[in-house]
Amino acid sequence: MEYFLIPGRHPELSAAELWAVAERDHLGAELRETAGAIFISTDRELPAELPSWLGGMVKFGKIIGEVSEHELTGWLADRVVESGGRDFGISIYHGGSAARFKNLGLEVKRVLRERGIKSRWVSSREPTLSAVVVQKNGLIRTGIEFCLFADGQRISVGQTTDVQAFEEFSFRDYGRPRRDIRSGMLPVKLARMLINLSRTPRNGILLDPFCGSGTIVTEAAILGFRQVIGGDLEKRAVEDTAENVGWTSRNLDISKTSVRILQSPAEEIDRALENTKVDGIATEPYLGPPLRGRERPADIEKIVRELSILYVKSFAAIRNVLTPGAAVAAVFPVFRSGNRELPLPVLEDLKKLGFLPAPLLPPGLDVKMTARGSLIYQRPDQRVLREVFLFKTSSLDNTLKKG
Ligand SMILES: C[S@@+](CC[C@H](N)C(=O)[O-])C[C@H]1O[C@@H](n2cnc3c(N)ncnc32)[C@H](O)[C@@H]1O
């Protein structure tokens, strides 16, 4: 069976998230990437819930045929008839070939008309239909959307089966009662991706030691982890998280998950957790004070130094609470100063603590990572970039103690 998934604005991270879930749930899937789509080959059905788990993918579907170009129009018309609907859409997912299929929709419509069938072609100015257009035009339930992946003469045709629940994500992004605008809002989709990247098993315990307003905590509860623990230095953040979790529980069933919120510096989270060990960590730690853009290089360098200390101390503490094999998915800030980009220079220290950056993507997938083994998450106009890491733990050198 072959499936396709279309990533959103951060294709590399989305692919990394998919790979993480495939590994965690032993989906036995092989990933392949072409022209902005990720293909999965498996010998069994993928879980029907997969689309609802992922933060990074916007469209999902199955490959339903391989067709040559001269058969294509008639073949698509047959599928529209079979779908029982009259509405259809076509998205072209191969760079360069959009013009080649410019009239395809009209031709399919014409063929259908010749057969006495009145149809509606849902089109847009772009070569591809957005998830929103697909959803709003009912192309999944009452119509059909074809996704074309043209590679040479043969054309793989996919049928969209799901789109991302974009309305639900945006409801949670903007509807939750407590939003921490000052310390930078963590987008819900990125929170999801971090949780999934951590590969924490569903029946395990997930920790976010810098929980802020609890975006990761609530998303993890929605995903149904056995237990989710959030920690934060600030009393207000603890209250915000509690309020947001309460709000989520009134909108969605999160009763499977027990949520624990602790007020503690991340540097001492091992003490606060007492004997509890966790099966994975997903976190966006403190990214520094809000920047105005007028900071001098020396100011930025000072922030980098201070954050580096915080991160190393926090990792020393979380090292003590991880079960063997547990991983950490974390965002690190990258600062812009003039033309320079300043990441946190902490990888050597983290290595000494037993944390090694692990590959975020499977070998063979042609996707760019940074020289540090991370992926960058960037939104326009951001002064601080987000560098996403996955750390796996190696056995700890006994002589190293928390410092
Ligand atoms: C970027 S926010 C985290 C966003 C959060 N992940 C969310 O989902 O909303 C960073 C948080 O780190 C907290 N913080 C700062 N220093 C800390 C420390 N030493 N230990 C624990 N939390 C800290 C801040 O209070 C703030 O709430």
C-alpha cells in the first residue's frame, strides 16, 4: 500500500515527526520524499487516526493508480463517477509540470459532460488546492480530490482521504483562555511535533519542564498519554497551565491522561519529581527576554551566555529523571545579531552529560539539516529562530555529577 502526506510550512520537521511516529508505533513504513510530498509504503493499513496525531502534515491520502498521460483524463472521469459525487478537484504536486496539466480539470469535466454527467471542478489559482479548500468544498466526504505526482511519463494518482483539523488547531491556538504573549507563544502544531518527535510511548509519562501556559501539556493530554507532567519556575505559568488544561477538558475528552503541574526551576526538576521517572521530554525552554531589535551585539552575547548556563543545568537535572532510552525533543533559540546567527554553544557540555543529537530524519531522505544536526523552525519577522533537536541519551559517565 502506498500513502502520501503533504507537509505544511515546515516540510523537514513534518517529515521528522512522521518518521518518529512510524518508529514509535512500529508502523513498518518506508518513507520517500519527492516534490514536496512524503510517500509511505507499508504492507498494512496505516492507523486511521494517524492524520489526527500529526502537527505537521496538512493532507493525507492513498495512491490509487499509476496512469499514463494519454489515459489520464478518462481515468480520472471514471473515478469521479465511481466516487458517486459530482465535485472534484485536482492538485499537481510536481514542480515544473503544473502547466502541463493546466486544462486537465476542464477536460475531465468535458468527458463527464459527454457522458451526460454534470460535474463541478473545484479549482484555484495555485497548482494545488489547500486543505481548507478541500475541506470547505466537501471534496473528501461528497466529492473527490486527486493529487497528481508526475514523475516522467507515468503519473501517480492519489486520492485525498483526510486533511488536517486546521480549525481545531486554530481554535486551540487562539481560543485558550491563557496565552503567554510575552514569552512567545508556542504554536500548537509545533507543540504536537515536539511531542511526537520525542517518541514517548502513549502509555508512558511525558515531561515539559518549562511548561509556560501548557501548550505541550494540553496537546499531550489530547493525544492521550498516560501521564503528562509540566513544570515551570513561575507560579503564574503553573496557574495558566491548570486553566488551559481545564478549558481543554471542557472541549475535548482528555480523561485518559493524568496531568500533574509542578512549580519548580527546571534546574531542580529531579528534586521536585522525587522518585518519578519520565519516558520522554518535549519542551520549549525559556528563550530569553523579548527582543526589540535594538540590542547591541554585547547584549545578545550576554543572553546567549546566560541561557547556555540555564540549559546545561536543566539538562543535568532532567538527565536524572529519564528512564533508559528516553529521548528529549527540545527547541533551542538561535539569535540574530547583525548578519550573524548565534546558536547556544552548549552541545559539547550536553554531550558530557550524555545527551547526543540524534538524527531527526531517516537516512536517504533528501532533506537539509543544520551542521549541528538540528532543524530550524522559522516564522517571518522572528528575531529569535527556533532550533529543534532530538537528544538521545548515552550511558552516563559516573564521574559526571549535576553541577
Ligand atoms: C517559552 S515559555 C514555554 C512555552 C511553553 N512550552 C508553552 O507550551 O506555552 C518558557 C517558560 O519557561 C519558564 N522558565 C524560565 N526560567 C525557568 C527555569 N529556570 N525553570 C523553569 N521554567 C523556567 C518561564 O516562566 C516560561 O513560562
